[in-house]
Amino acid sequence: MTPYFLIAFMVCLFAYICHTVTHFFEYKGHEFKSRIYENFLTIIIFAGYIAWVFMIFLDPITMDLSDYIAKPLGLLVGLMGLVLFVLSAKAKKGFHELDHLVTEGIYSKIRNPMYLGIILLHVGFPLAAKSLLTLLSAIIWVPLILMWKYWEEKDLGKKFGKEYREYKNRTFF
């Protein structure tokens, strides 16, 4: 195991823990109003995703898969994730919290396209690069993302009531 891979993994893990703790406190009703905290968290999350990209290329264990299967399939899944992520950010006009329910564009079909996109990224690109440990790290990241989704959906249900329940019933994920 290379020390650089471990460092990248630890940075990514730290970012995911910070993000999860923030979601948890928001779910419990705490509001983070400090711009300093928001900027700090944004930098940490960005650093975590950069570290995750490094993990793909520094992964010391590669999968013994055919390039004809792994690369196209992984790229397809990863690019689908990237497209979902970008479309969701565009539909919400950024990453800030809104005072209305977004149900247009990609949100008319998928409730959490950003989270689904991140999950697909975590599976697709490591598969394309045949990076075994990075792909296996999704075992850590995906449950955390699903917790974020759970907490966010509970909050949206409280905030928007019947409108959100109806929206939830007609959309995926």
C-alpha cells in the first residue's frame, strides 16, 4: 500500500465525515449560518473529491478485468453520474438551500440526482481504471450518501408536507 494512496483515502474519509456530521446536525435542527464554516466545509468537500480522484490513479491493486468491458462500462456509468451531478446543480442553480421544492428538469424524474450521480461516479470511474481499492471504498461512501438522502428527505417532508409526499411518490431515488 503506497503512502500517497493512504493519504488520499484519509483526506477523502475526513471530508465525508465532515459532510456527514454537518448533515446530521442540520437534520437535528441546527443551522450553520457562518459563512466561514460554509466556506471551510466547501473546501474540505472539494479536497475530498480531489483526493478521491487521486485514489483512482494511485490505487495499488488493479482488477483483472478485460479493458473491453471495464473501460466502456465504467466510463458510461461514471459519465452518467457526472451528467446527473451537473444537471442537478444547474437545476438548483448551485448548491445552496432553497425555499421552494425543485421539481423541474432532472428533478422531475429523480428526487436526488446529485446523490445518485455521486454514487455512480464512485462506481464508474474506479471500474474504468480497474482500481480495486477505490471501487471497494464505495462500501464506505455509498451508505453515508444514503444517510444524507434519508435525512434530507425527512427534512423536506417536514418542510413541504403533502407537496413533497406527492413528489416523492412520482419520482425515483
